[in-house]
Amino acid sequence: MEITKIGEWLEILIPQDWDGLSIESILKDSWGIPKQMLHQFRMDKSVKLNGEVTLFNTIVRKNNRLLLHLFTEEEYGVEPEYTENIHILYEDDHILIVNKPAGMDTHPNEKGQLGTLANVIAYHFQLNGVQTKVRHIHRLDRDTTGAVLFAKHKLASAILDRRLENREIKRTYLALVHGIVKQKKGVIDKAIGRDRHHPTRRRVSPTGQRAITTFKLLKTIPNKEASLIELELQTGRTHQIRVHMSDMGYPLLGDTLYGGKPVIHRQALHAAKIRLRHPITNDIIECEAPFLDTPSIFEV
């Protein structure tokens, strides 16, 4: 798909497979824009065809120019904060994927909080003349490293939120766990809920939310009594991997909240890869996030 950013507008050259569709069909069916946003687009006259505002039932033809008003100025929502290094894995006008270091929250948990990845992203936007709200699509625990996905405008955010909910965004993690895992691969399908006896801890609970994790054994490390595991989330519950592995009897190294021993300074969990369809072009985007710890806690 041929797309071009022109000021606050996105221009899409209508491809062959959209020839004969209505504008509404493209927005609602091809992109899956939520009804409320579709209504707002109509009310704000945020859609043009060949430079003119037109009805949503208008039929488009190949090489027509569809324009969407996407790049409106917004408050960042967080205070921009300088950092020496920001590890960008992928960026264009629509999405941003960043490799988060350990010891950093994904976003503020209270008003005015600094030192989060969102603050750093806001500074990055400011530095590059981008005036848009910082929108994380998913998040990582404070001491988990790896790939985090952000949307750079409302449409990308709405599309990616739905795809995350529909399990269309594939996230692959690496974890070092205590013990020699015998099972080569498997699926953990156990609901997770809050632990009534601890303010932040979660636990496997039949009354909790459904949580599904798939895992594969990569290697065992007998001299460390540990195993390296690759995991994929089918759902995105708080502390999901940490809770599931602990429940299996294989807590993560360094994860003292869930029974791990403090043999390293943090839980050994890294979001190593993310794979998704681009929210606008539908191209496949795949990013691998290198380890950020020096020395790497995974080099065992």
C-alpha cells in the first residue's frame, strides 16, 4: 500500500483490492475502525477523497487518493524526560517499538511520576517535533526488559488494541527458571487473580481471569540447576509468566516475589521478540530486542 504523510493528513493511494469499495467499508471492514471513531471522523470531516470531503458511501477507484486527518496535535499525557539512551527497534509515523531496560516502569502509576519509559518516549517525540499522546499498547513489569509497542495516533491505537485483544500480536519471551524442566513444550491454561494477602502479588485462582502461556524448553543448565525457557503469551495478565512458572514449580531466577532466589538482581525475564501486522499498511513487522544487561543475565 502506498501511503504518504502530508502535514496532519495521511494520504493513501487506493490499491487494486480496494477498487469498488465504499469509504465506509474500507474504514469499518478493512481497518476495523470502532463505531465511535467512525462517527467522529464523519462529524469532524476527517476523511477526504481526492482532496474533497465526501459521503462515506462513496465508491473509490484504484489510484484515488483517500485522506485521513490523523496527525492532530495532542498533549503528551506525561512529562518529557531526557535520557542518554533510548533503544528504538522500529519507528515510523504510526508506531514505535522500544527496547525497555530493567528498573523502569512502562508508564507512570501516579500523577507526576518521572523515570518511566513513557516519559522518555515523550522527550523523544518532543525532540523530533512530534506532538502526540504517548500510547502504550501493552506494558512490561518494572524489572522485565524487552520490546514495548506504542501507537503514535488514535487510529493506530484503536487497531492495535483490538489486535492485541484478539491475540494477533505475537510476543515471545525468554526466562531463566530454577530447576531442570523435564517437559520439552506445553501450554499452561490457568486463571490468574489477585492474592488477597499481598498488595501486588497475583496467584493462580479458579475465580481469576483466564490466562494462557505456551512454553518451550531451549536448554537446561545442570551446574546452575536452571533452565532457559521460551514463552509466548496468549493473554496478557499481570505477572502472567512469573505466576505460571512459579505455579509449575519453576520460579524465575531473581523473582523473590514468586519464590525465586536472589541469585541475580532482577527476575530473569526478557521480551525478546514482537511480531505484528502494521496497523495501516498490514505489512508484517518483526523486531528482536537484544539483551540490555551488562553482563547479560542470560549468558549462562
